[in-house]
Amino acid sequence: MMPYINIRGVEHYYEWIKKPSAGQVKPVMVFVHGWAGSARYWHSTAHALSDAFDCLLYDLRGFGRSRGRPTVAKAGESFVESRSLQEESEAIRELTYELEEYAEDLAALLDGLQLQSVYLNSHSMGASIATLFLNLYPHRVERAILTCSGIFEYDEKAFAAFYKFGGYVVKFRPKWLGMLPFVDRMFIARFLHRPIPAKERQEFLKDFLVADYDAALGTIFTSVSKTATEVMPQEFAKLTVSTLLVAGEYDKIIPAEMGRQAAALNDKVEFVVIPNTSHLPMLEDSATYLTQVKKFLGIMNYEL
């Protein structure tokens, strides 16, 4: 049975990746995935870091195995159960798809699991969520890694075209699409410079197909917006937590230059580029990615 935790009225999937430590208490590293993804693509990175950390992975609200809204009451449930679900439903109506809300989801997750201070490793949209979390709760993070993140300028025509295309992509997701040969290759091509294993390609496609419609569309509008272009530079400039920003050299989704500009706003942010990778450097060149992360974390004595 998969582990779930109720976060602000919504059931969230989470999992631990740990290794025995002979009684030694290890710090916790929390992994935050990007748009239309899930914790699945962090597995190999988490396993590689589990000698030094207890790794906590979870699916964002509306993505992967996490629900987008509370469970609907079923026939035969007691009045108390039905009322509880109704209260949860009222609570979820107050939630939005603003990235600040997802940062608050993360805070509630840590509270629910009684975790006071953690390390963060995040990617793409998840890195924007992590950046907001770092400024909302700096005392709860020891160090942070932002993978494929940055700041961008507002372009009204480009944004309008992006919203139109994004809406079409989210709307047209028939489940049978995943059964067509080579679709996983075509779907993931824009995210890669180097190939990744078939299993990981197929999991990316599966996560995209099952993402909650409202969450997938809502986060498109909040992640790429005029407000984001105004807010995110300020958020990067305010960071007080030691942070590593990792970019893929050939990233078409969030070009490395956007990451470089973000890092230049704050001397707390260290910037590195992984050569010959795109939007998934942790999978395209895991050895180089892990070397940079471990160097930043000061755990180079551990085997890759």
C-alpha cells in the first residue's frame, strides 16, 4: 500500500529512500519535482545520496500519485466521515495554484512528518517553489540545490502563445497516447540533449498523462507569468540560505543564461553548468551532477 499524508486537506503521496546508518542519525534531504512530473525521476539521485542523507520524495498537489482535490464522499460513509470530507472540500477551495501555495504545502508536509530542518533538492517549477520556501522559512533549510531554474523577462506575445499551446497540450492527453510506439521518445526529446533510459522516458510520459487538469493548467499560468518575472528576481536577491543553482548547457526550457542571471543577484548562490545536458542534467549526466552536488554539500568522501 502506497504511503499518503493529508496536507491541507489533500492526500499527498510520499516515500523515503534510506540506507542503514549503524545508529547514526542522518540529515533529511527533500526532493521537489517539476511541472507534470513526479518524485519518480528523483529516485536515482536520491539513492546515490542516501549514504549521507535520509531522502524524502513526494508528489506535488495534482501531480503524480498525489490528488488534486479531496476525496469525494462515498455511499455508506458515516455522517462524521462525510462531514470531514466536506470540511476538506471547503478548505481546498481556498487553495490556488500559485507557487506560494505549493511552498506552504511543503511546510505542511514537514510539519506532518515532524521535520524541523532539512536540505532541499529541487527541479524546474519545483525549484521556483523551493526558492519561495527558502525565503518564507529560511530557518528550516540547511542548504538548497535548485536544478534548472532562473529568471526571465516578460514578453506579452510569447506568453500568450505559450498559454495557448500549453492549454492545448494539457487538454489533449488521451490515455491511449502512452500505448503508441516511440511516443515517449518524442515527448521527452525537447527536454534532453543526451538520451536517458526507456523506463525513465516512459515514467515521464505517464506522469504527464495522469496530471490533474486544473493543477497542470493552473501552474502553467502561475509559473510563467508577468507576476513571476517581477517576483522571482526579488526572491533570488533575498535568499539567505546557501544555494547551488545547476543549469544544463543546452537547456531549451530554462536556458542556462537565465540561471546565470539569477545567481548573479545574490552571493549566497553558487552557479554551475553541466556540459552537454539539457533540462534533466541529473539523468543525462548523473556522475557530473552528483559530483557538483556532493562538492557543494561537502560530502565528496562518499562514493558515487
